[in-house]
Amino acid sequence: MHTRLLISLLLIGATSKLAAQQTPQSLADAELPSLLTIYKDLHSHPELSGYEERTAALVAKELRAAGCQVTEHFGKYENSKLKAYGVVGVMKNGDGPTVLVRTDMDALPVEEETGLPYASKVVVKNDEGKDVHVMHACGHDVHIAAFIGTARALGKLKGQWHGTIVFVAQPAEEIGTGARALLKDGLYDRFGKPNFALGFHDKADVQTGHIAVTEGYASANVDSVDVTVRGIGGHGAYPHKTKDPIVLAAEIINAWQTIISRGNNPLDPVVITVGSIHGGTKHNIIPDEVKMQLTVRTYKPDVRQRVLADIDRIAKGCAAAAGIPPDLAPIVSVSKDFVAPAMYNDPELTKRLVAVWKKSLGDESVEMIDPVMGGEDFSEYNLPDHSIPAVNFHFGAVEPAKIAESKQRGKELPTLHSSKFAPVPEPTIRTAIIGMTVAVLELMKK
Ligand SMILES: [Zn+2]
Ligand SMILES: [Zn+2]
């Protein structure tokens, strides 16, 4: 009896010693070989937004193996007949806070030119029936590998945290509809409204081993606006008998510039880009209409509302000034599909995580970076009123020597979405796992 008790005590001692040795760093290192295999497999099998069937099945299998309760085929797109391939894995560990951890899964219509042995050769038909090459050119495959690594690590570190982790593998990030599809399907009703939401993204101009983050607004509201300028067409030699929509469209484009230069507080960033303009068929015909497509970027909700209203008002005002009858006023429509709210990294939460990252990775490995006017639909998870504190952080994906060389020579490196973008897998995935795991542990520690 006495001997058995002694052996039991020794065993308990050995187990707790083993548990004490396990850290996010050691677990990341231990998982790397298997995650690298997963990463290369994902990289050579990319899937376009809305078609992430194989990727989602792989993620579901891995989350299950890591100890999650998994729900597949989650999500409901607003205006689409597409099936949503969202995966939600719930890891429970007693009472405590709920933390959402998100990865995206989709790839891009890009022909890979990295020359890597595991480069994608995938070609599929797009929605228009055209052949397109597909590539993980934004690094979402890195995100998935690190996401699986994080789930495995946290599954083994259950002695250090309590509560519920909701692992969310989101489809269709690149077209800005995936996060909304998951929320629309009741993500927060079915799996609980999280106390915190965490996301991550690789960065093509930051060195491996580093984390980079912005406090406060980090990426912009993205709005897509379609404008049809209508006129009265006719012969190009008799302009006085027409109302020329091409000259009018040109005036409208110039007048829109004053929304930023005159109507806006210079301290509030705004971008209005007319990315497409089409009108007419021939040299000597004045057409009936001109169509334009705009992308509009803002941060604050009130600025966003004002800018969108100004685009409409100025278009209609210019048309009235040109003598266009009211029934032919420009049609201005703001898309409900291609939108993403601004990403707001909760300042208090950002500070808290920066401190933790500095402790785990070293002070010099954490960079505070400027906000950008790009878009990211991870912002949907902190809800329009920012009631769920969220942080979307970046991790470096480029060899330090290449960053140094690029700075020295002023040579631009391949950006995200480039056919030549190739993250260095091991150190990139490793830092992402550590960054996410220590962040979750900080928020859920016992
Ligand atoms: Zn992207
Ligand atoms: Zn991306």
C-alpha cells in the first residue's frame, strides 16, 4: 500500500513536471514538422472564396483531433446561392471567459510564380466560366497552419486556462462576405457571444519572428459604390442637341475630390477612387449613359455616412447644373455585398497583448505599425458598436536579411496578393502560434 502510494505520488510529480515544461514555445516547436506538412498541402491545394470545401474538411478534422466539438458547413451568405464552408470548433475547459480565435481559409485568382516545389498548379472555372489559376497569395494557408497549431497547443495547456475557446475558420474573406455569413447564421447565438475576439494575418513587409500591431483603427471601412450617369445621346457633331453624360461624368469626378479637400476634417482619412468608368461605343456618338465603380475608404461611422451622402448629392447636383431632367438624375447605389467595416483594435486590449508578446518574444520583436486604408472583414466580429473587444495582429513572413536589403536599397518586396509572395513557412508559423497562444492564455488564465 505504502509503496503504491509512493509510486503514485512519484507519477503525479513526473506528470506535473512534464506539464510545467510545456510552453507555447516548446509546443510550437514540437508541432512544426506536422504543421509544415499541412501547410504545404494547403498551399498546393488552394480554393477560391466560397469554394473552400477541401480546406474546411481538413480544418474540421484537425480541430476535432485537437479536442474541439466541431460544427461544419456553418454560415449563410446574404445574396448568394453559394454554400458556406465555415467551421466552428469549441474547446471547453470549465467556467470562464469565452474567446474567439479566427483564421480565414480562402485563396485568390492568381497564377503562382514563386518557383517553390510545393507551388500551386491549380486551375478552376470561375463564376463566369473562365479558367483561372488559384494561389494562396495572401497567406491564409499560413493562418490555417498556425490556427491548428494554436488549437493543439491550447488543448495541451488546459492546466493554464479556463473557459471556452471558439475556433472559427472563416470562408470568403477576400470578397468580404465570410464573417457576415457566419454572424448571420447565428455564430454568437449558437456558440456564445465572446468576451474577446482575436485574429491574425501575415505581413509581407515585416520580418519573421516579429509581431506587428496597430492600436485603434487599423484598417478602413470599405464601401463599393456604383454610379450610372445618364444623359441624352446623339450625334457627336451636334452636342447642342444632346446632354453629354461623358462631360458630366468628368465634372462629377472632379467635384467629388472636394468631398475630401474641402468638406472633410483633414485629420479624418478618406479615400475615394473611381476604379472603373465606361461609356460610349464610337468616336462620333454621344452615349446615353456612363457607368462608374468607386471604392470608398473611411474610418469613423459619421465620416462614412457623410462621404457616401456627399457622393450622391454632388452627382445629382452636377447633373442638375448640366440641365439633366430630374427623371434622368444619376443613379447612385452603395453595395451591400462588397463592404467591410473598419477594423478597430481595442486600445486597452492591444496594450495588454503587446505587453504579453514583448515578454514572450522580446521587446524588439513587437512593432507598432501605422493604420492602412485596406479592408479586413475580421472587423465584423467586434460588432458595429465595438462591444466585443477585438485585436487583429500581424506576424512577419519575410527573411530578416531580405527586409534589411529592401530598406537599404529601396527595393520593394512582393506584396500580399503578388504571384511572387512566398512566406518563409517555419518561423512564420511558429511566431503566429506563439503570438496567438500567449494572447489566449493571457485572457483566460487561471
Ligand atoms: Zn488578401
Ligand atoms: Zn488576407
